[in-house]
Amino acid sequence: MPPLGLLSLAAYARKHSPNVHVTIVDGAAQSLSVPQTIERVVGLQPDVVGVTVTTMVAGIANEIAKGVKKASPSTKTVAGGPHISGVGPGCLSQLDAFDVAVTGEGEQTFVELLETFLTGAAIDNIAGILCRSVNGQVLETTGRQRLSDLDLLPLPAWDLLEAFPDAYGANIFFSPKGPAATLITSRGCPFNCAFCDQSTFGHNYCAASPEYVYHAVRNLQQSYGIRYVIFCDDTFTIDRRRVLEICRALGGLNPAVAWSCDANVMTVDREMLAAMKSAGCWSISYGLESGSQNVLRSLNKRITLDNARQAVHLTREAGIYAKGLFILGTPQESLDTIRDTQQFISSIPLSTINISKFTPYPGTELYREVSSGLDAEYEQLNGMNFLVPSKYLTVAQLEEQYGIMLRKFYHRIGAWTSHLPIILGCWDNIRRLASIVPMAARAKIRRWTGTARC
């Protein structure tokens, strides 16, 4: 996925600090190693380097900053991203190669930092940062007030990405057509799920206007040939009136653009889903988490299984794909709750599912609950590792049940009939699938022959 945070920062900096030249290096999209990334960055001779830090790449981010500092000691290094807000002041002791870290929304703060670096003034009066005193003590300045009008943000700086959109293909098994792009049109989530970190944008919902959303999508379509947009808002459907207005606007695009979004089952209804379908909505991902009401209650997930069933059925009736997002291994997970989830999944017409292995991210309520028993490196906090047992199951048992759940869903005839038309309906998907089939076959053979490599 494109680095939307960097794209927003770059666009905002170009608008408000026109005397600053901005460049983006997306090492992941360009398949750069850490040394190659450092070399690319140093070659630009930057005065300031900003790095987006998520928890699982915190170590890599610090390594890059160290490499930049070694080659150019005068370069200022700035860390931002969800890991900074989730961990708080303690992050700078771990990220020792960074001069300063930005908490919360970063656009205004980063621009103020750039201007301060240019003038040589002290930075400790800038709101929303973590920095060090002369004796090395970490200082946290006052928090910055959140943006109240997202329409004031310029459109993301797509033009700064090398090989956009070709280098950013959507999910090969769950995208209708390409090229694709991602957008975030709102910030803040009013829900308070125990597994989710809201330390960056908080719980106060703020959204761009339907006109802004339409302009952003049309720009992607006309300037970059985008045919599929993935709205990455925490919950796209919170404001019903806004959704209907966006649908009316997007319905006027010619040619039409397909799109998908994330939604809460409590926020959709038949009329809204019909409008979304008419406007090009192709799929909706629902955070269902579990088929056990007790587990949902323990996660402070304020939905009911009946709500979930109704939302999924209405979505499929509207002709929209429904994707179920689940978490396995939260503290109250047991064989009984897993069986409940399996039965729940089989009882509703989900098009596809995604099961994350419970990961206690810094800044979440569940992290505070289980962190005393957590013995893991940050790179393991990625949703693909069971790091702590539940109260009733060992890590080994959770791994076993994880495989069983996926096989039960994806070995069904319905899973094949749902996915094959998607794959075969787009030449780009066929091409990408053909490129990975040999690699997958070799991995399968190694497992069968007992020669699998770590």
C-alpha cells in the first residue's frame, strides 16, 4: 500500500513551506534493502529525514536513521507514525537515532519543525513532539489540537511515488480491477475496541466533505488511470448522510470507479447498501472479530451476532462482496469460542475472511493487560504470530486451530466459485497470479518433502 501518511505530510509541506524541496523514498515498494535505502536517502543530501514508524518496523526505522546519521551527522532525523503515539515518550529511548518524534497528526507539526530547523530556533516550544534536553532527558511538549477540517489538507502527493500506481497492486485475490489506489477520508473512531490503538487520531470523528472525496477520486482516475479505490477509513459508514452524498457524487463518474471500504455492522442498512452498490462499491470489510458474544464483550466490541448476520446478508443481497475480519487468540479464547466462531462463519454468506493472530499493539487496552507476559521483539508484532497464550489455550493450540479455521473456509466449493471470477476477470490479476504460482509450488513441495526452510 502507498504510504498515505508520508503522502499527506509531503503535500502539506509543499503547500505551506514552498521553500522546502520534498522527496519520498518508499523502500518497501522499490524492494530496497536497509543499506540500499540508506544509500538512496543519503544520496539525496537531505537536511531533514522523516520516517514513518509502525511497531513491526521500529527496529528497521532506527537502523535507517543510524545509517543516515553516520553518513551525514548534521541531518535531522524525525520519527512519526502510530508506534510513536502508541508507545509515547519511551519510544525515543528505543529509537535512539532520531532527534525528534512527532505524536498524533503530523502535518502541522512537521511543517513547524521544518521551519524551525531552517531558522535554527529551539524546537521545545512546538506542540506535539518528543525531543531531548541538553542532558539527554526525553521531553514531551503539549499535545497538538487535532485538525477540525480535513478539507484543508491538500490531496496526497501521489506524484512523488516512483512507479505509482504500478508498484502498488491491490490484493490479488480480492480486487476487481486495476490499477488501484488507497484513500483515507476520515480520522478518529468513536468506538473503543480493546484491541485497537486510537492514540494517533483519537475517538473524535472528523471527515472530509463529500466534495473533497469526489475530487480526490476523480483526480486519481484522471491523472493516474485508477479504476479501483480502497477507502482505508477506520469506519467509512459512520455518518450515514455523508455516505449517501458521497455515493451520489461518485455515481456521476464516467467511467465508473469501483471501490471498497471498512464498515461497522451497526452502521449499515438496506438503503445505504443499495446506494453504495449503485455508486460502484464492490466490497465491504466488516470487523466481526469473533462468533462468540462473550469474546466480543471482552473486547468491548459493541456489536451483536444478530447485527452481524443481518449486515452480511443485506450486503450480499445488495450485490456487494462481504469480507469478514476476525481475530483469533484474544485472552478469552477457548475451544468453545473457536467452535462458536466456526459455526458463525458457516452460517453467513461471507465472500472471504481474514483471520489475524491476536497481536497486543502498544497503546491498546489489551497490550496493557498482557504486556507483563509478552516476550517478543517489535518486528513480531505484525498480526502473523501468536505471541501470548489465551487464558485457556496454549500458543501451539492456537496455531493448530488457526490452520483448521482457514482450511474449513477456503476448502469449500463456495470459496473457489467466489474467488475464481475475481482472479480471471482481470488480466493484471492473472499475470500476477502466474508469477507467484511457481514459488508457491516450490514451497509446497519443500513442506511435503520435509525440506522447508526458515
